[in-house]
Amino acid sequence: MPVFPLGAHVEDGGVRFAVASTSADAVEVCLVDGPDGGLVERRVALTERTFGVWHGHVPGVGAGQRYGYRVHGPYRPWTGVRANPAKILVDPYARQIVGRVTDLEAARGWVDDPMTGVDSTVDSLGHVPLSVVTPPDELAADPRPDVPWSETVILEAHVRGWTKLHP
């Protein structure tokens, strides 16, 4: 079974999901249906793991499906590890995202102080954006910029410092 590319990719009869996480004990892809007021979630465990990439094929899923990930594992913020299955996460490789944060308390992964090691058990579904499976033909419609590497500039910008003095 192929692992890469990362993200959600439509295949014959379903979608292949792949997301990288070296610290997770388990990863579930959460398929979300229904209107925003009455969301229905179906969790599917990604049981295949290769080189820190959790992946799997989910049959019967197609383009337009809203989804997110729930990651199970340690919650040790002082080391940078914050797995919290109560929080639904946007796919970092998604090509389309819908929705917005509507409740910051539900979206927050901790209780009181982010460094205490006490993770929040409030479910964030319905309060955070979701990823959307994008059909391959939609990607082909957007032409990629044809800029040669000799004319390419890569800028690293720290957003706080770059925008702090902006009116």
C-alpha cells in the first residue's frame, strides 16, 4: 500500500488518508456529515503506520467529504507533545478547509494553564474548521506558478514581529 502523498486522496472506491505523527499512539480520521447545528461524526482508525505516517483507505468516501483527525497519545506540553483525542484537528495537508473557530474554550486543548499537563476533555467538533476531500480534477484547474528557482525568493517571516507595528 502506498503511504505518500500525505493528505486525503480520492482513489477507486474511496479515499486514502495519510498524516504524519511520530508521537501518536493512535490516529482516527473523523468523517463529518450533517448541517453545522447537528453534525454526525463517524470515526475510522488509521491502523497502518509506516515511518511515522499513519495511513489507510476508507471505502465509500468521496470528494466533498468533511473530515478531521483525532490523535491519541501522551499529553506533555513541556516537551511539545499535545495529543488530545477530544480535539478534532484540521489535516495539515488539506487542500480545502471550511468553517471557523466558533468557541475558543472548546477549541483549547488545556485546562487553566497550557503547561500544567491537564488536557481539556471538551469535544471541539462543531467549534473548529474541518478539512474537505478535494477531487483531483479541481487541483488541475489551478495552474501552478511557473517561476524558475533562479528567480524564486523564500522569505521567513515571524508574524508577530512582522505585524506588531502595522497600523
